[in-house]
Amino acid sequence: MKNTRALFLFSIIMSLSSFAADWVVSIDPSVILGVIKPHNAVNCGPCNPNSAQGKAYKAANIPFARTHDMNHSWTYGGPYVIDISAIFPDFDADETKSENYDFTHTDRALDWMFKAGTKPFFRLGQSIEPWDKTYHVNPPKDYAKWARICEHIIAHYTEGWANGKKWDVKYWEIWNEPDLDKKTWTGTKEEFFEFFKVTIKHLKARFPNLKIGGPAMAHPFKWKDFFIPACAKENIPLDFYSWHCYCSDVRESSRYGREVRAHLDMHGYEKTESIYNEWNYVKGWRGGEWRYSRQVESSFFNQKAAAFAAAMMIECQNSPIDMAMYYDVRTHGGMNMLFDSVTHQPMRGYYPFYAWGRMLKDYPEQIKCEMVSNGKKHKDLYAVAARSNSGKTALYIARYTDDNNVRNDITIRLNLPEAEHYRCHLTDDWRIYTEYPLEVTADGFIELTLVPSSFAFIEVE
């Protein structure tokens, strides 16, 4: 084993000295680092499975879809879907009677997910209300009853209650962004914690085999000195902790991921999953920065969005984040980089999710991947390698920077296992997941040129 690793490092050093590439990327299939994680999960789900978006969505092998904000789109049922106020519209009604629940549109939305091969990640709560008056984001007048309403909703989807289903819906998230300045929770943080405590203890006692957690913090550490310490003090059974971060620097998210993991571990939650369940490209939330962010996500600069998404998934894979969920894939409104809002056809931003879905399905084991620079400071290259159960390998590589003044191409030498065929799909400013020929040089390397805002998925066949 020592000799193998020595030869592996020697090959990198020799390649750097013998060829003036900007980078050398080498993979070692003998070193397994773990599993490829479900980082191509999303918020919202597919449209009708027979629609253009539905067919493309299914092809991307999306593992999970969080149900948050689906009520903002009439595609899924508008105000009559997902939210507690939509499923149980009269809070004063008897929560034990099935006739007081309306599952119609939520049943259909979840059925579409399963038909697309996606499992729901069900958000129990309400969508944001960014208006002068709030309606459903106020603290419930009876926390225990609210918990019992959620109990019956879970029973409908996992146990068949009220003409329901016995579906595999494993994740149940309590609320969304309670720390977001009265837009999603109008009470105090102390009131929210009491509400969360009552709900999670009731649901976990009733459904011990399901994963129940939350609360989808808008800012991972705004309540750092309060929420997790309070959970530990009250022995809250927290299966997962969910949090959000929108940014234009993908490394900001991985920094948060490491800090969240350390914070959970420090308070005794070593087995609690860290779920990063809202991310997207956001340079800023106001004025020109917001307009530019929307142009990146959905129009003129979508190749930059594609590179950002590919780099984000790679960065999350190499950090202690258990699942990352993109926000979101609604074809009307939302912050959708995957599908054109008019034609609903895939854009460049779709293909990082498609390629990750291929890797998740066909190359489930992460293997060692090293990048060595030839004395040049390039901070915009990201890579992860994986192998199949039969030993075939794949390389997922992205070049992303938020600096639009970076215009130079970079040359990469790939040190890949010997094979009869190397299949590369390249996405950049003029290619859209286009098959790109790779040839082996006389000394056994492959040369790949990446322009700014590009990514490639390479399969060693």
C-alpha cells in the first residue's frame, strides 16, 4: 500500500515537471473516502410527470424534494397544498376526524414526486408571508393540538389513515426559518422553542422510526447561543438540524457546514444529520445585486449558475454536510436555474443536477482525488471522483469564480485509470452537456481545457 501511494504521488510530481499544465488532477480508485451524498436534492418537486419539466426532472435522479413553498405555485395547487393551514384549514375543528382535513392537492403533489423517483422531504408548517399582515405564521394558540394535527398528517402518508398512503416519507421538518424577522414566525425565540419542543417530542414518541427535526434556520448561527443549547438541555430528540445559506462564494457554505457540525457535536448531537436545505446563487438581496442574481439563476448568465451549482455540490461533498437541497425548481416564479420559465425545457443549470444524479446512481463510492497546481494560484477549480460497484470510475470537475473579470482558459492534465474509452460531457458558455472528445497523450495523460464558468463529467469506460 505504501508503495502504491508513493507511486501515485510520484506520478503527480513527474507530471508537473514534465508538462506546463495549470493543474494536474489525479484519482486513486483504491482509496474509498465514503459515499456520494444526495447533494442534488431540491425544494419543490416535479410538475405533471408527463410534462417536459416532469420528464427531465425524472431523468436527473433527484433523491429528495422538500415541500416548502410549493403553495406559491398553482402548478401544485397554490394555497391549497402542503401548508398546515391548507391541509387543516379550521384550527378549531376536531383534529381526530378525517373530514376536517383536505389532502387532495398534497396527495397529488407527493404522488408526482414518487412517480419521478423522488422521495418527499415534508416541511410541517407554513410558507413565508412577506407582507404587512400575517395570517398563518403566528404561534399556534395550542401547541399540543398543532402537534396532533401533524401526527394525523404523518399517519395519512405513512400509515394509510383517512384513505391515505403507506409511502416511504422518512423526513419530517418542523417549521421554516423561525429566525427570519417576523416573516415566518411572529413570536419570540423562546415561544418558538417551546412550540418546537412540544411538537418534536410528541411526533418522535408517536413515530420513533421516522426522522424528525428542523427548524430550517435562515441564518445558521443567529440563534447559536440559544437553540441547540436549549435542545440539549431539554433532551430534544433531534434527528436532523436544517439550515440555509444563500451566497455567491461556494466556500462560504462549506465553512458553515463545518461550523454547524462542530456546534452539534459540542452539544452532544454527534448523530444528528446536518441538512443544508436551501441554497442558490445570491450576490445580494436588493437592487442591482438582486437583479444580477436573477440573471445568473434564470437567464443571461445561466452558464455561471451551472458552474456554481456543480462547484457547490462538490464543495458540500467534501464537507460534513449530509444533504444539500437546492431552492428551487418551480417553473413559475421561484429561483429556478434548472428549467426555462416559458418552455419548461432544461437550461444549462439543469445539467449539474443531472450529472450528480448519474454519479449518485452509477458511481456511489467517493474515491481519492487530488488536485496539484503548477505554481499558479487558481482558487476556482473543484473536483470529486467516484467509482461504481464494478470498479468503473468517474470524475466531476467544475471551474467557478464569482469574478467576471477572470477570462483566461486553464489547462488540466487528468491522471485517470487506463481505459479503452473516456466519455466527457462538457458544459460552458456555448456547450450544453455536449459530448467532448478526450484523447490520451503519448505519456498516458489526458488534457482538458476549461473556460471560466464550466464543468465536465467524465466517465472512464
